[in-house]
Amino acid sequence: MKCSKRNILKKGVGWAATLALVLLLGAGTALGQGEAQNDLPLLPGGGVGKARDMSLPDAVFLVVRGNTSIENAYLDRVVQKFGLEVEEHKFKPDVTFDSSLVRTGTDDDDETDGFSYNTDSNDTQFQARASVSELVPTGAQFTFSWEFDKTSGDTSGSYSSDDDSTSNTWSIQMQQPLLRGGGIDVNMASVRQARITEQQNILALKGTLIDAVTTTIYDYRSFLESARQVAIVLRSLNRAYQLLEENKALIAAGRMAKSDLVQSQSNLANQRIAYQQTLNDVQQARLELLRTLNLNKNTKIKPTEMLKLPEVLPTNKQALALAYANQPAYLQAKLVLESSKQDLILAKNNMLWDLNLLVNYNRTDTNSNDQGNSNETNWSAGLYLSIPVYGQPRLSRQAQLLSARSNLLKARNSLRQSNENLQIDVDNGLRDLNIKREQVKLSREALRLSQLQLQNEQEKLKYGRSSNFQVVSYQLDLANAENTLLTAEVDYLNSLVALDQTLGTTLNTWRIAFKTQRKSAEKKVWDR
């Protein structure tokens, strides 16, 4: 039955949502059917006070909110977004204005042939300039400038005069490249590249979030697994203690040799050693999780998640459709190819001659007490050609063209390789899931048989039909079976997380609203 790509995506997203519910609302066992998380032992940890219950969704929320790598990524996004705004301003006007006010004075005393002359002069000059320049998508540069200059002179003393002058000049210039640098496709290339870079930056941010969430899930499950292993060892320790007490009773009744007690005592000692080791393991896992969550190392937490294994998995077709739409690395490869195409457009255009059409028009109005009023108008239009016939400029442009062609070919190869890698990763992920699901089923059956085997052997021991050594061996087998099932279930769930990461759907699965900007980061960077 054929399905459209849109339907495949809908089904894939539906699977991701179903998987999220399974992971978030999980309720199952690794330590025995029907066992609740409240059966976990109280774990020693840093700090004082009651341990804080933490579910897996709690941990995911905390890492998204407070992880240092994520916070730094959002700080970078402020600068990256502004860089796009700068490039998109390319075809908007640039306006400048400057002015000056200068006053000068001179005092001149002169004596000639017995006569004294005194002259004082004061000049005031005010200048103002403004210009508006705008680049249009064809490559044409339009510039309008205006300049106002007013000079006031006042001379007093033996000779008095007033000299005021005003000039007002404005000009319009247009320069249009006809070959190199001309054309909409060429001038829009840098803007398109900036937009591609923005998409790459957003994908990089998404990848940072996915990696942080994935690491958190792994760390949380490692902590949970270590805590469950403590519970397993405690039960093994309890069984070893009960066996020792039963052995003592059998010895007192004359039904067991006293020398057989050594086996039970040795087993009890080994279980105590294992208990100490698991306590160390759980503390290491706790600290690693706290580091990922950016929480104080003395924070006492208790994992409350229960393990439930989903039975419904996506098909290969559904998984690939999701990966093509969401996988950051694959989407990055596609963007690199698009960016390389823009580089080649610019490099090819850069090989053309410089042929520009230049048009100027300016007018100056002057008003002076001495020279009267005058108006002057000038205009010009012409073509200007520059050809790099031979030498470094031409070789440099040719090197850029060769580099652009090479980068485009490499980008195509990388995209093809990325596509193949993605298909292989999806195949491996789904196959690994199916194998691990089968391992869980086999581990559950092995645990059931191990429990039954130990019960039968304990009954035999009561009637003298089994040895103490055999019972101890079956107790160890039961503990190993419990640990094997726990590891199998955690590995299976972690394989789901790894597949989510491969597909790029981690944020969808955990219902994390992906935001390309954070207002808190913008306030910090802009210092608002």
C-alpha cells in the first residue's frame, strides 16, 4: 500500500508522540514483576535532609532550563541573529550627518610713519553635511549628498568691513556595475548565504539541545540502574543472611556439618562487598547527573522513574522520513551544498571585467556680500573599464573560482555520504532495538526460571537433598539474572533514545518547544 510522504511524516510524528507517552508514563519492572519505585532503598548522598524525588521528565526540564552548554548556545544566538540583520540591511539606506562650528579671531596693531593702525577681525564658520547612500539588488549604488557652508566675517578698527558668504551644494551619483558585481543574482548571493548561515546556526542550536537532553536521559538511567542494583544487592544480602540462619538451624538440628557453614559466611561477606561497590557506583552516577543538570553536588535526589518497554516500533520507511525531515547533521549537509552554490556564483562573477556606468549631477548655490550670488551646475556620465590582464589580481580571482568549484563538488559528496550514513544509522538503530527487545524477553524468562530453580533447591536443602554450595550458586545466579534483566531493559530504552537522536526527533518526543531565541539571553547580551 503506497503512502504519501506527508502521511508518512504524520505517522512518524504520531509514533514519536506515542513513544513520548510510553517513556513519560512508564510503569514496569526490572527487579521483579509489579515492583514499584518506592521499593528502592534510601541512598546515601551529599547534603542534609530528605532526598528530592526526580522523574525523568523533571531531569529533562532542568537540563533545558539550566544546562551551561544550552545557555551559552542561546547567548551565541543573539549575536548570530544580529549578524543576519546586518546583512539584510544591505539594500536599505545608509544615512550620515556631520557638522562643525568654528570661530576664529585676530587682533593686529601696526605703526607706520608715525601712524598707528588697529584691526580686529572675527570669523565664524558653520558647516553641515548629510548623505544618503543606497545599494539596490541590481548592484547600482545611489548616493545623495548635501553640504551647507556659512562663513561670517567681522572686521573692526581702522578698517571696518563685513564679509558674509553662504554656499549650498547638493549632488546625486549613480554607479551601476555592468559586468563584475552587477545583477540581482550576484548581489543577493551574500544575503542568501547569511540566511543559510542562520539556518545552520539554528540547526546547531537544535543539535546542542538534542545532545544535552540525550546525555541527561543516559545519565538519569545510569543513576536509576545503579539505584536498582543497590536494591538487587540488598535482596541478595538478605537471602545470604537468611541462608546463613537456616544453616545454623540445620547444624543445631544435626542435619548439616558445621564445616558447610563457611560457604554461607563467605557468600554473606561477598554480598557485603558488592553492596559497598554498588553504593559507590550510585554516588558516581548521581554526581554525573547533577553535573549535567548544573545542580549543586550536594543535592540529594531519588530517581522515581519506572521502566516500561514500548512494543510498537516505527517501520524503516517511517523512520527514514522522520530523519530526512529532522536530522540536524543531514540538514546541515544540505545547507552546506546550498552555500557552496552561492560561493560559486560569486566566484564566477568575480572573473568578469570591471565595467561600470557612472552618472554625476551636482549644483552649488553661492551667496556672498563681496561677489554676489552665483549658481553652478555640473553633470557627467561615462563608462569605466578595468581589466586584470595578467598578474596577482587575476590569479587570485582564478584561485577563488577553483576553490568554489572544489567546495561544491565536496559538498555534493558529503551530502551523498550523509544520506548513506543516515540510512545505515537508521537500519542499525532499528535492528539494535529489535535485538534488545528480544534480549529483554529472554532475560525475563531466564529470571523466572532462576527464581523457580532457587526455590526448588531451597526446598531440597531442607530435606537434605541438596548442598549448601548448590543453593549459594543458585542465589548468585538469581542476582545475575536480575542484573541481566535490568541491564537489558535499560539498554533497550537507551536504544530508543539513540534512535530518537539519530532521527532528530528527541525534542518532539519529549514535547520540548524549540525556540530559536531566549529573551533572558537577549536581555543579558543587550544589557537591558
